[in-house]
Amino acid sequence: MSEYILEARDIVKTFPGVKALDGVDLKVRRGETHAVVGENGAGKSTLMMVLTGVYRPDSGSIVLDGREMAFSSPQEAVRHGISIVYQELSLVPSLSVAENIFANRQPVNGIGAIDKNELNRRAREYLALFDLECIDPSTLVKNLNPANQQVVEILKAISTDPSVLILDEPTSSLTEIESKRLFDNIRTLTGRGLACLYISHHLSEIFEIASTVTILRDGRFVCDASVADIDEDFLVTNMVGRTITDIYGVRPDPASLGAPRFELRTLSRKGAFSDVSLIVRAKEIVGLAGLVGAGRTELGRAVFGAEPPHSGEMLLDGKEISPQSPGTAIALGIGYLTEDRKTQGLFLDFPIRANLAANRLSSLSKGPFVSEALVDEATERAIRDYRIAAGGAKKSVRTLSGGNQQKVLLGAWIGIEPRLLIVDEPTRGVDVGARSEIYGFLRALAARGTAILMISSDLTEILGMSDRIYVMKSGHIAGELEGGTATEESVIALATGAAGGECEA
Amino acid sequence: MNWFKRLTGQREFMIGCIVLGIMVVMSFASPYFLAWDNLLAVLLGLSIEAIVAVAMTNLMVSGGFDMSVGSIVAFVGATTALLLAKGVPTVPAVLIGLAIGALIGLFNGFIISKVGINPFVATLSSLSLFRGLTLIVSRGRNISGLPDSFAAIGQAMLFGVQTPIIIAAVLIIGGDIMLRRFRFFRQSYYIGGNERAARLSGIAVDRMKVLAYMLTGLFAGLAGIVMTARLGAASMTAGTGLELRVITAVIIGGASLQGGEGSVFGAFLGSLLMALITNALTLLGVDVYWQTFVIGATLLVAVLIDQLGKTSAQAKAAGAAKASAESGARKSA
């Protein structure tokens, strides 16, 4: 038995014009959680695709349990014991939990029909592994919350009894609490001898769950290290290739903040949130923390007029407003950067310039005509100001990296010169380098007088950026904290209250 | 060279070249082809569907779809003719006809955007509803005996050109400029590109969608009036299959069923291409039964070329994105 369950040696993979992987090494021990980190484009995804048989490497070798392997398909990789849980869930929502776990491998009875009892019995065994006996295996997957859907996805991946499980950004749609539960599940699996390859942008998670880390940059292997021997600065420096001291920038002096710019008084929307009162001052960045489902996004969308509130008052610069549509909110100077840039924010097949112009066609027009000259000018300025790395303003945003896409969207919203900007998960799926730039743009926007309400599930981001923090819990404001003195524990305590409630479907 | 690349990359350029190619070949193949009368006949033949295609382009750019235009053509033609036969003067009869077309569009738009019925299903039922109503009001007979003032809409000559061609030309040019340059109609592209993002960008999506169906109904109504005037009678079978020819023209011209792309000029070229192919086959003495087949093949080839172009562009873009991401990372390093 070799020391490593999985080894990749000197992997090279070239795409037309690009060397995606250039001599990457990876050594994974049995029963460990091994993190792979790097910026977008560093080669993490390509490496995973090579390991799971999606791509064949140009050169280099994959050694599984001492035997050299050459997978020609993902199915073959699974057969040899390498399973992957992708970022985008691959479940069939209209089928049951059990049928999803055993997709295409359902136990059958004598006449070849699916044996429901046996299927559900075996699914229950798997659910018990993560102490989720409360989920009925015949529940349809679409009726589960995202966290439990992901559990099903993981169970599906381990139901082939793999020796290596790859998790690609598993916490991207989970709350802090749900992430902790996921880590417990991962520990359960590694305790049974399974090796876990863990890919994440959230560096704090690496210190929580991984024992070893491999750092990639520009398709090259930088180093690997035992997590116990390193700190976050070491990770960031090696990922980015330069020293980044404080990605959140410097919090301004509270005395320099402006007058109250935006105020909510007992705002309510049935089924979403109730009696929400809060204040955001000019130049202030206010964090809105809480669990997924606490009503934060619903509150943001209500203020923006997308789903208007049912009662309560909204004041902007002392005047009462009640935007009934995003159009009226934008006219009032309110912007809303949505949490999901791909499905709700961007026009993926349109070029950068069309995306930047989408929310302010009227200010980029002369009379009834759209002015191409004004659009070009605004586009050039945005590409320069926000350092959007793009082949050109005419390229569709689908081809950009996550960080650059987010900069385009943020640029569009800063472009309306908002009095209040609501940003919902502003750095989700964005790598460290672009993240620190986005934080810089938000700080600069606030310094120019804009009030910023930042909804985020990333606690370190909330703590690092906010001048003040409101914490929401089941549709209410559970408390208010000062940005300078708040801690993870104080936010989590407010967000969760006493009970966790882990078995709600 | 940049403008050259941009020009040649346009769908309109490709279709335009094919149209020119056919014209050049045909001018040698048939002495009748380039005759003024033949060219006018081609344009007159496509003018009705081109009028509908103007509004259909805006609708399909915004991600919509209307199967009922052929039935609207027939229904508006029949009701206008009935009004005229009952002695209603031409102007009010035409205005009422246009209003009926717009109202049918409003009905389509309402059940699609407010009730949330799929556009294909909703307008498929309208297709039968209004074809059926046409049969009911006309009792299965053609309605003729229309006043000369009405017939002039379809039969008068201006500068030696029939009015349907003039009406179509004005609407095509006006429509193309509107969709290309007007802020108001640019919103259609955003809605077709990503409806949810358009809503969150402050675009009044539902209102625009209802309006797009209304415009389509209005233009189909106008087409029905022009057609009735030209024929001098309302036929209960008028516009049968028109919806498919219009949608085919719009797609050949660069639109897709997903929305977000397409142009009025392109749709006109698509329509012209189909009409020229039909005309060429007739002049060359090819069996008429082949015409429909050739139009199907044209559509297939147009979308295949488009798809191949997209896939290779996407492959290139994917490589470039990786390269730019990496070079970006390197620059910052």
C-alpha cells in the first residue's frame, strides 16, 4: 500500500492557445481532507477534470493507490473510485431522494421493475450516515432546501463507494451553520478512510476542514503544505503571487460618516420579513447578516421595488418613497446588485457595453435614440476604472471570469450614481484578487457619499467591510452590532438564536 | 479592416450576399427575371408577410412568439369587409379593423405575460380561435363588393409601384431604425437576452411584452386589410400558413427562438430570399411541389451556418477567456 491514495505527477494539459496545466503535482493521503486553492484560471477545475476523466492530460500521470491510471471517461474514473460533487447540482428535482442517490443503479426485483422498498431502505442507510434519518427517502428532491439537496448530491457521489471524493466549492450556496454541518459530514467520511479533495475560495474554511493544501497559480504548481504550518497570508500571497495585506481596506473613522440617508420604519412583506427598521448613513457600509432564508434578499428586493413591501415606511434623504418597480427605484437613485449575476444580473450573450448600459439607457440616449458614442465612452471608462480584464468591449460577458463578470455588474450599478446601493453577495464565486478590488470599489463609492447596504453570507466579509451590522433572523432584525467590535460569535448568536432546526425540509 | 470584419460578421450581410448571388445567377439563367414587372411581382408577393415580419421581429427579439398572425390576417380582413359591406365608410372600417387586430394582440399578450401561459400554446389556441371566428362571421363565404376607396389601399399605384409594396417598405425602414436605434425598442433585446435581469435593470418587462403582442396583432391586422383590398374580397382562407413563413423569414434574418437577437432588415432579407427562391424555381420551370421543400432547406442551412459560427466562436472565446484570466493574474503578479 503506497503512502498516497491519489497522486498526480507533472500533469500538463493544453487547450488551443492556452496552457491550462503546466506540470502540476498533487499528493493525497488516505483519509485526509486535501484542499486545492488558487485564483480563477489557476487550473483547479481543469485539474479536477483531468482527475475525473473528463479531459486526458497531454503528459504526466495519475496514480491511484499505486497503480498508474488513464481514464478515458468520467464513468471509468467513478468505477475506479474517484467521485466528484460539482458546484452545480446534478440532481433531478422531480425524482425522490432515493432515486437520485441511486440514479441508474436502482435495485430491481424479479421482473426488472425498481424495488421501491429495497431502494428506500438503502437510501435510509446512507441518510443515517449523516444523521438525517428525519428525511424520508421518498421525498422529492425539489422539496428539500439547498443544503439537504447538497447532502443528497454527496450521498449520490459516495454511493459508488469511492476512495477519493472531490468537492468543488461545496459551501457556495450554504449558510455558515449549514457549512459547519457539511464539515461534520466530511469528517465522518474521512474518518471512514475516504480521502476528500476540497476546492474552495473561502480560505477560512481551509483552516477549518483541511489537513493539507496544494496551491496552484497560472496553471503551475506553487507548493503544498500542511495546514498546521501556514496562515491565511501565506495562502493569499502564494495564490496571488504578491503580498496582499488587508483585502478589506481601511474602515473609515465613524465620525466621518454622513447624515442618515436611508431609513426603513417597520417595513413588512407577508411571508418574507416583518417590522424591519434600519438606518444607513451616507458614506456608510452597513452589513446585513443572517442565515439563508432569514429574509435579507427579500428585504433588498422590496426596497428596490422588485417585490414591494406590504406595509411600513421607506425614507430616502428624509423624503418618503415607495418604489413599485425597479424602474422607479433606479429613478430615485437606488441600485441593487443581485446575488446571482448569471441568472438575474447579466445578459450573458451580450457584450460588455450592452450590459453596462442596461440599467441606464435613458441617460445614455439623445432624444429617443440610444447614443452609441455615449455608450462607448461609458464602457471605456468602466473597463479602465474597474480594471475589467476583457479582450474587448464587444465580447460577450459569458466569456469573462467570475471576477470580471462581477466587476461589469458592479460597474453598471455604480454607473447610475446611486444614492443607495444594495449589494447582495457582492463577491460570491469571485477570487481573492478580484475580491479585494471589489471591496476597494465599494469603499471608494461609499467615500463619495453613497449609502451601501451589503447583504452577505460570508461572515469574514461582513466583519471586514461593515461600519455597522444588522443581523436578521426569520424575517426580523435580531440585533445591531458595531462593525469594529463585532465578532463571528456575536453575529452567529444573533443569527441563530437558540435552536438550529436542522431537519426542516 | 475592422469595419469590414464587422460588416461580414452580420447575418444581414450573409443573407444579402446569397440574395445578390441568386439575382446574378438568375439574370443569366432567365431573360424574364430582371424584368421590372417580375421584380415587382416578387415584392408584391412578399409585401403582406413582410408587414407582419416587422412586428414579429420585435416580438421574437423580446423572446416572444406568435402563431396566430395568419388567423388575425383573415379575421381582420373578414370583419373589415363585413363592415364595408354593411355600408360603414372606409376610414372608420379600417380603423376598427386595426383596433380588432391590436385587441387580439392584447389578448395574446395578456394571457402570456400576466397569466403566464406559454407563448406557443397561447397563440396556437388563438390561431384556431380566430380562424374559427372568421369562418363563423363569414359563414364560409368570400366577402366581396368592396368600395373603390377601400380597394385603393391594395391596388393603387404610386410612382409605378403598388401600394402594398410602398406600405411594406415604409414599415420595414421605419421598423428597422426603431429597433436598431430607439431606446424604447432596445429594451426588447434586453428582455430577450435575460428577462429577469431586464426586470432588475428597471425595464417594465410585462408592459413591453404585452405591447409587443399588441404591435404584432396590429401589424397582422394591417396586413389583413391590405390583402383584402388587393384581392378585392375577404377570403376565409386568407393568411393560412402565413405565421410559419413569417417566423421562418425572421429566423433566417438572424433572430432566434430564445430572443435577444434579430433585425427587421434581416427579416426582410429572409422574406426576400424565400420569395426569390420561389420565383427562380418557377422561372426555371422546376416542379412547383419542390418550392416548399427548398424553403425548408434554406431555413435549415441558415440556422446550421449560424450554429457552426457560434460553436467555433464559443470555442475561441473559451480559450481566450482562459488566456485573459491567466494573463490578468500574471499582470497583477
